[in-house]
Amino acid sequence: MKEGEEVGLIVQKFGGTSVGSVERILNVAECVKEEKRRGNNVVVVVSAMGKTTDQLVSLAKEISSEPSKREMDMLLTTGEQTTIALLAMALNQKGFEAESFTGWQAGIITEPVHGNARITKINTDAIESKLSKGKIVIVAGFQGITEEGAITTLGRGGSDTTAVALAAALNADRCDIYTDVTGVFTTDPRYVKNARKLHDISYDEMLELANLGAGVLHPRAVEFAKNYQVQLEVRSSMEKIEGTVIKEEAVVEQNLIVRGVAFEDEITRVTVLGLTNSLTSLSTIFTTLAEHHINVDIIIQSITEAETTNLSFSIKTEDLNTTLKVLEEHKALLNYEGIDAENHLSKVSIVGSGMISNPGVAAKMFEVLAEKQIQVKMVSTSEIKVSVVVNEVDMIKAVEALHDSFGLSESK
Amino acid sequence: MKEGEEVGLIVQKFGGTSVGSVERILNVAECVKEEKRRGNNVVVVVSAMGKTTDQLVSLAKEISSEPSKREMDMLLTTGEQTTIALLAMALNQKGFEAESFTGWQAGIITEPVHGNARITKINTDAIESKLSKGKIVIVAGFQGITEEGAITTLGRGGSDTTAVALAAALNADRCDIYTDVTGVFTTDPRYVKNARKLHDISYDEMLELANLGAGVLHPRAVEFAKNYQVQLEVRSSMEKIEGTVIKEEAVVEQNLIVRGVAFEDEITRVTVLGLTNSLTSLSTIFTTLAEHHINVDIIIQSITEAETTNLSFSIKTEDLNTTLKVLEEHKALLNYEGIDAENHLSKVSIVGSGMISNPGVAAKMFEVLAEKQIQVKMVSTSEIKVSVVVNEVDMIKAVEALHDSFGLSESK
């Protein structure tokens, strides 16, 4: 890679699986060593080893059914602290000068929230002082500190965010996210044999894919990268092959309008029947659901001149019982006649920046699905995405048909 | 206890065995709760759970044969951090407000040394702010931070030192050291059935006993307590019974001159034969041994008018091979004729502040040993202690005889 050949600053991030054992930590040390040997300064961000976080959570649950979030943060941050020390030892053993830093030592300041804090500021003095001495700096991901000195964590995907935020603050040339897949694919290669790895992808496309459950990168990290124009590369910690570059403007291969097909199962459609038409009925329903932490995805309402209307929305199937309970408890307030719920549904989405300037993409999607006799139950669109809800049995068939029809299955 | 009934500030310390499982942590929470219920403010210092530290050391050894001390401190301090979070959760679960603090959050500043740092200063603001709100403060033992922000550890017995140092800095009314024994005994109750628990003991006596391997309290912690006049109490975390109070002037029970009999096996006597008499020969030998981390205990040399002399000193048997190697390597420099080493020896010591004003204690000791046909191989004395080296087979016989003869076996 061209960037790697220049003298610069590279931030590398390794997730829990990549540092899951002593052997894997030694493998990570090799990756770090190679980047340092190319003449670059290197900052490494690591997660807790393998299942450590889960084990710590279990330990806490043995003591308290609802442990304080402050103390959970105190407990969980020991996981990454263990990894940074071991990785620094591994690099020292290989003859490289490396020093580990906890989140607070690395100057990662967050808002005063436990369990899901956002980074507000990074004081890079300590890190820059070590880099200027040629040392490799290893930083505990997922953790920070409030202005008042309390230890916080950044929530799901927190180590990705730490890496991107450090890359932004240090003005790094690149931020490499090492993971257990070799890059970002046109669709999930575990389900679709024609899935191809993308050479590059734009922040916006990645954001839609991340939000749609592609799972490679946390949306918050992608958003951060977009806001600070940090060039990301998703690559494998096991295989030495090129990954996928994520940047502002991706080079569109073969003028492809659609860049990826994402999918998600265990979706349920809930329909509220005979809802009285009023200005506040929608906000009342969704505020009530939000208060009970139910994540509503697609919402469909056809407003008519009649006194009552039907409202449909999609949720994760695991939230169905709570949703029904909440709606039942507030029946008088919400003023509706009945509830209908349909399980065993899936969401399939096509994503691509090119859609903005190409009308008719949604139409083509419906045509492809109709040809395959797949019934579309709900539709949702954004500027660079079209999502449909279909029966779960049709999910992979729909993904394969769309992947083929939008030219993603062809080799470059 | 009188002190417990007053409103005040109590520092409690629980060692690794006392917090070795979830069940034991819940038991510790009960101890803390009781002290808080008596109306006292409570600061709790805890160690890492059971064998955690050993496990972390093994993990490090898998990666590096000689891990950097800085990174070992980074690694090991996760142990206490885990315990403080779990104990805080346990107290919260029981309805008590508690907050955990790492060493650096508790303001424990140390010299910039890794693995064995001394506390130089404690900024108590954070702790005092929480205490003033009625909260229980839980502090990670064994750890601190340098002025430059590096994480350090305090070495063996570090959590004892943290507890005593916090008690001094916070001007606590008492520092309770909870452990797996019920107090300080006249001798080791595992070996001598007549051993009695002491009601109280002076700092100086405890220092001699701690240094002689009684193992209940680390000497550095006792020294700290003496310097800052912190009243200590050693007590059981399992049984609710009175422990042993350690303070400046212990009430001497029944005018006992000797307060305790300590003993230690696996001692070796090394004799350097035909050492050329010179002003520097002693310092050369012991400087050389110290440079190789060999701890020399008793030293005996009879200066004569002859050109050469014999020098004897005692070491731990485990250090014998290194000692012989070092002496051999420096034979030319040290200028001696030969080396003789005698294994299977033990050290037996009597300790008591009353000795200062009672001449003839050593004489009585020798008389008792002679009556029992026990040969004395080496002798060492301090103001409040007499130590003798005897054959290992005679050790317990010597301890029992001294324990009886100096009146320690009689009930109060």
C-alpha cells in the first residue's frame, strides 16, 4: 500500500478475537512490528481478550442483579488494561520499545456518563511525548475518564471509536481496523457465495451498512471518521491481504450504483388497528415505546380522511413481548381497537451513494423481487438506501437476486 | 470495643484470601456494613482476589521471560481494581452507598519506581469529599501513581501499607487489618499448642516479629504505623472475635518480659575460611552479595591478631547456590582459603520490649536451651530481641521450651 511506504503515523486497532490468547497477542505484536519497521510511528488500540468482558459481567451478576454502571465501568476497564500490558511485554520481548496507556493515561476525556459515554476531548501530550522518542504506544480501547476523574466506558464498538478518535486527534495518516474478516463485503460471505470484498467504500455507505447490521465496524466509529475525515482500512489480523478502505469518496467500481446488500432476520411487524386519528397519536405511541427502550425501525402509516387509521412498524422480534405489554398498558391513552403482530420477517437493504443521482433504483429492486415471487411487506428509503421487509424464508433468495441484478456478483 | 462505639473514621483492610470468592466478598461487605452501622465513616482497602496476582504473573511469563516492571505494574493493578468494583456492587446491593477508587483516584502518590515503590504523598481530597457525603470509600490496595502519571505497585504487603498510609493521611481513629488468623500470637499456633493470642503488642515488638517471619503484617506497614502513630488491630475476617491491638506502648500482661517467640527454618550458615584480615574485606564480601540480591541475616566474625580470620553468616537455604557461585567468582578479589556451608538450620527468636530494662534475658535463653541439650550455632541480639541459630530438628523443641520458660504458655 502506498500510504504504508511513507513515514507517518498509523493507528492500529485489534478487537477481542485478535487478542484472544497469548498466541494471538504475539501475532498482533508481529503486525505492529511490521508497521513500525516500515518507518512509521504506531499507536495501537486493543480490546479486552476474547470472552473477558463477558466473564466480568457474569461475576458482577453473581453479586448484584443490577450493578451500578459506575462500578461496571470500573470492573470492565480491567479487561483492556490486561491486554495493553501483555502486548507491551510481547513487543518488548521482540526488542521493540513499547509503553501501554490506560484510557485516562492516554488523555481520553468523555462526558460524565457511565456505560455509554462519548469522547469529548483527547489530550495527546502523553502519547506524543512517547512517539517522539520512537516508542510504540499501546492504548486501552473502550475506556475514558471524565473531567472529574471517574472511569467511563464508551459502549458497544467502543474500541473502534477510541482508535478513530485517536487517529483524528493525532492527525494520523491512516487508521487500520484489524478484525476477523478480511474487509467489507458486498454482502455477508457466510450466506452468499458470490459476495465480493470491496476495494473501497464511502463513509456514508459504510454508515448505512454498519447500521444495517453488517457488524464489521461500529456506526459511531464510522461517524467519527467521517466527521474528522479519518481514512479507515478494515483488514484481517490473521491473513496478510489488502482490506477495504473507507473514505469520503469511494472509487465506484464499474459505475456500480449499489455497493452492498445487507440483511437482518428476526424482524416483527406490529400493526395497531383502528387508531384514532389525532395530531398526537403517533408521538404518544413512539415516545411510550422509546421510554421502554424499544427500538422501532420502519414506520408506515397511511393517513386517510377516516376517523381511524392503521399504523405498522417493525421491531426486533426479541422486543415483541415488551411491546405488546406496553401497548396494552397504555390502551386507554393511545385509543386503538386492536393489535396485530407478524413474526418471521426479515429486512433486506441495498446501499450505494450512486442512488442519489439514479432514480428508479427502488423500482428495479421491486421488479427483481417480484420476478422471484417475493412479497414486499414494508418499504423504507433514505438517499443512499432502500430497505424492504420480506418473509424470513425469502431472505437469502432476495439477497442473492439483488446481489446478482445490481452487478455485485461479477468479478472486477 | 470502645473505639468502635465512638463516631469516627475506621480504615479496614481485607487481604486476598478474605476476598477470594464472590461469597467471601459478600462476607466482607457484611463486615463493612456493621462498622458503618455503628455510625463510623469507613474506608476499605482490598487486595486482589485469591490467586489472581499469581495467575496474572503466569500470563506475563508466557509472553516474556523478563517482563518490564512498568508493564507488570500495569497488569497486576487490574487485580485490585476488579475487587474494589465487586465490593462496591456488593455494598450497593445491600443498600449502602459505596464508591470504588483505584490507587491513583485515591491520590496515592509514590516514588517513580516500579514493583516496589514507596508512598510519598496522599491527596485525600477525593476520598474526603465522598466520606463527607456519608459514602463508604473502597480503595485498591498495593497500587499508586507517580507524579508523572505512571501506575506503580508497592511490593509485598503493599495493601497493608496502603491501609496504614490512608489511616495516617485521613487521621483515622483505627486501622483494622482483617486476615485469616484471629490476631498476633505469642508464637505460631500451627506448631505450638500452647500459643496464646496477644491482647496488644507494641510497634517495636511487632516490627521484630514481622521481620522474623511471623507473616501477619508486613514490616513496612508496621513501620509506617509507628512513624504516624496509627493504631492497628489485626483481626479475623471470618470470626467475630477481638483481635490484637498494635500501638506505641502495649500493656504488658503479667509483667512478661518476652512477648513472643518467632522461628524460621531453611537457614544455612556459610563460613568463609582463612579470610585475609583487611579493612575492606567485610565490606567487599557483603557488597558483592548484596549486588546479587542475597539477603544476609546474622554475621559473626571473631577478629584476632592473626593474619587471617573465619567469617560466618546466615542466609536462606534457597540462596545457597547463588552465594557459593558469587563467592567462587570473586575468590581472587576476596582473598580467602575455603568455604564451608551448613544446611538444615533454623532461627529461633524471643522478642519483648521489656528486655531493654532486664539484663540477663539472653543468659536465661541460653540456659533453657542448654537444659534441653540444644546446641546454639549463632547468636544475634537487638535491644528487644535475641535470635539463635539451632539445628532444624531442635527448632520446635526450642520454641516450646522458651515459650514455657518465659511464661507465655500460662493462661491470663
